Amino acid sequence: MKSIVVYCGSGTGIDPSFMELAYQTGAFLAKNNITVVYGGAKIGLMGAVADGALSLQGKVIGVLPEFMSGSEIAHENLSELIMVKTMHERKLIMHQLSDAVIALPGGFGTMEELFEMLTWAQLGLHQKPTGILNYNNYYDALLMLSNSMRDHGFLKPEFRNMLLDASNLETLFEKMNDYKGVSIKMKLTIQNT
């Protein structure tokens, strides 16, 4: 893995350790010579990820829609800041620039980005390792929901297994390095109703 897209909150959350987690994630990736690809903001966990990588002279590429480019949001010290027109273009470029995905704590935007990447993998559009850092049990409910989807027959076990998780970055990174993509053979049927 030469580059990893990090999805995370633009807010700080109420637990200060989440900001430290984000900073350490950026630093960890920089130490491992992995380019950080992220949403381009200087605020919240997003900014902390970038700052962590930049503190060790890591390469950080931000992708930011023009309507969010105000001076209070855009990070000024990135290796590269790519401005785009739409959120859809942002996500596509982030995908194209990355070899893997990590989700840190975040809200609806983080979930939407994560699930789009999982859906694309389920459809066979990529085989990138996709993981969540379940720090302080933040993603326990999501993991339970994913298991429920599988148990109720809406998610094949091999698709459920595409969502990697760990409570610490080192273990998650090992799982991502060991990940073998799922071979997808789609068979679509149309039923007359």
C-alpha cells in the first residue's frame, strides 16, 4: 500500500482522545511512507490526520469541493490540494488516488464514504482493503449491524468479511496488508412481476 484514504469527522467529538488518534494515524502512515489522501480540511479529526502526517514530513493530498474552500476550512500546508466541483467528484478522485481505506470516528459523511467504498467492492469495482479503526468501541454498533445484515441474509458472509476492523492501528494495518480481495461473479436476474 502506497497510499491510503482516511475518512473521518470534520468535528472533534466530545472525547479528546479521538483527536490524538487522528493525529497518530497520520503520523503512523507517514512513518510507513504511505501517502495520506483525505478530504482537505484543517478542522476536526480531518485536520489532525493531516497534521500528524505533515509533522513527520509525510505526503498528504487533500481533495476539497470548491464550495468548502473558505479559509476557515481548507488546509494550507498540504503536499497537494485538489479542488473539485462536486462531492461525487471528490470521492471518485480520493478512490483513484488510494490503495486502501481507513475510517476513523465520524458522522454521516464518514459513513456514506465508507459504505460507498464497500458497495463498490461488493460490485467488483475494486479489491482495496477497507477497514475501520474501532477505537474505544466507537464502531461496535456498526459491526453488530453488519453482522445482523449477514445473519438475516442481506449480506453474504464474504461481503461482510470485506469490512476489516481492529481497535488499534497496528493490528488494522496488518489485516489490511494480509487482505485478499473477494472474487466477484455477478449474476443478475430480472423477474417479471
